[in-house]
Amino acid sequence: MSNGQDAPAADVRRFETCGRAWIAGLRHVWSAGEAGMADRGPVIEGPPLLFEIASVSRDDPILREHGDRAGLAGPGRPAGGRTRPDGPADGASGGARPDAEQVRWVVDLLRSRPWTTSAWIPLTTPGEPAGAPPAPTVPAPTVPASTVPAPTVLAFRIRGYRLITTAMFRAQNVHRAYLAYLPLREVQVHVADRLGLPSGPLRVFVDVPHLHVADADRVAGILAAQPESNAA
């Protein structure tokens, strides 16, 4: 399976905002998906997705209009509106995130070898097979069960004096996908700040994007309210 980092530029769809990327992901599965089955019931399963998001914000107008408002607020968020990216994993606000030791490891590696492509972190997710190997040099965090899709791997690299982050998902319910991208952007900004660099795009690869059939009416309404648009 491709890691999403070495894909030709023409193969990567680019979106200015998280909301636009979310709508495109919904439309991708809705239009190209096939009937399938998951642990929680029947699904519509689409082809793999690979895209980049330039701007990720909880104030995104598309997310505010059509998304889960409680999820966007995030339980336990401080008054300033930002979670601690190096704090404990919070499944309700986005699934797995690196812990403080993992973030420190990434920052130290990129400081010493800014050209490297080795700054990647495997994250344990619900359903991980028994005996799956953890990261060779950093521990994987404990991740609570959650309906929010969580990445299996986060990768960080410096290109063009910007920090680019790639999140790789084995499978993802695209109906709630934005709830995973928001905290991942916070992690990216935190690592970039530690390195004294601006954040570049958040790149996302999903091997099996899908929608639950139970959400089909809701998704149809969202897509009907949003005119089809091209990637930026």
C-alpha cells in the first residue's frame, strides 16, 4: 500500500479548506462507492482517497453549517479553543494523537536531519491485531474506542521550508472524517512551532473510505446543499 508521501503531484487532489475536502470525500464515496459490509452494518465503500488540505479550522463555514457542532466544539477544550497536541488521546475529538514523547522524538529527528523522511509515528487503533509491532523507537499511545476514524500512521517532513504532515488511514467513515483532521492539524502546528517553521498542507491517504448506509439520507442532504466544485 502506498504511503501517500511519494505520489506524483498530479495524483494528489488539493483543497483550500477542510470543508471543501470533506464534501469532496463524501461525493467521492457517494458517486463511486459499492455496497459493502462493516462490523457496524452495511456500508457504501469507495476507492482509495489521496488529497491535501491547505487550511483546517473549526470555524470552517461548511463544517459549521453541516457538521457535528458538539464534535467541532470538542469536549474538554480550554477557553482559548485549542487542545494540547501533546496531551492524552481524546477519542471524542479526533481519535489517536501522538503523546508528548512521540512529538519530542519527531522534533529532535527533524532538527538533526531536516531532509529525512523517517519522522513517522505508528498509532495503535481499535481493532489492531494482537502482537502488531509498535514504533521501533517511540511507544504507541493507548487509544480509546471511538466512532471518530483514527489514523494508523502520522508522517512529518520538511519541504520548501514548511512542515508537511501526512495522515494514513486503513479505513475511514468519511461522514465524520473532519473530526479527525482538526486535531491532526493542531499536532502539525505544534510540531512546526517547535521547529520554527510554518505549517504546510495536511496530506491524507485513506485506503478504504466508506459511508454507513444508515447515514445515507443525511449525506444526500449535505451533498444536495453543496454545489459540486473542483479541487483548488
